[in-house]
Amino acid sequence: MELSDLMYTAYPYAKSLHIMAVISWMAGLFYLPRLFVYHVEQAENVEGVSPIFLVMERKLLKLIMGPASVVTWLAGVFMVLIPGLVDWGSLWPWTKAAGVIGMTWFHHWLMARHKDFEKGANTLSGRQYRLMNEVPTFLMVVIVASVVFKF
């Protein structure tokens, strides 16, 4: 059996794994900015609440978002390497790639903001985190539309 045949056989497994990982990653990308909103707003009002948020944020980043993003990337790259699966002459793989890179940048931006919270150096407001919470929604629309409509 040739390598390309094995890759085609593995495709439905990789695609399933990719979809599950994307769902987990996106859940974290939607939830973490909301946690930051609550962290900012409650830390101003309730003594001793900040360590609780730090633990929740760290666990979300390390136990869910981090592994999910790695599996998303690995399964996605595997599928891209299957011969003939992607028409690189079309626009859609490039817009999807840009969206995924944007999603990865946002993930890293969130990690940096969490480090700010850990150092007691957060400078953003709850309103600013609410606005940033729209970033993954926009990127999700770009990614899904790219894959579904294959423009």
C-alpha cells in the first residue's frame, strides 16, 4: 500500500479529530476573554477573587486550549498534505489559512494577557475584553465560509 493510499484511508479519522479539536479550541477562545471580563470587574469589587480566576484561566489555557490548538494544527496539516485534497489555485485555502493564523495569534495574545493578570499588570478594561471577544467570531466566519463555499 502506498503512502498516499494510507493518507486517504486516515483522512476521515484526521478530519473527525480536527473537527473535535477545533470545537474545543473555539470554546476556549470564546470563554477566556469572558473570564477576563469577570476577572477585571470582580477583582475591583471582591477581595481575594483574583487567585480563583487565575486558576480557572490557567487550566483553560493549559489543559484545554493548548492541546486542542496543537491537535487542530497537526490534523489540519496532515489533511493539507494529502495529494489533491486542496486546490491551491483557489482563494479559499489561503483565506482559511489566514483565519487560522489569526486564530493562533489571538490565542497567543490571550496567553500574554493572562501573564499580565499573573503579574498584576493588566491594563485592559472589561469593555476592551468584551470587544476582543468578537475577534474569534469574525475569524470563525472567515474560516467556515472559506471551507464551505470554497470560493
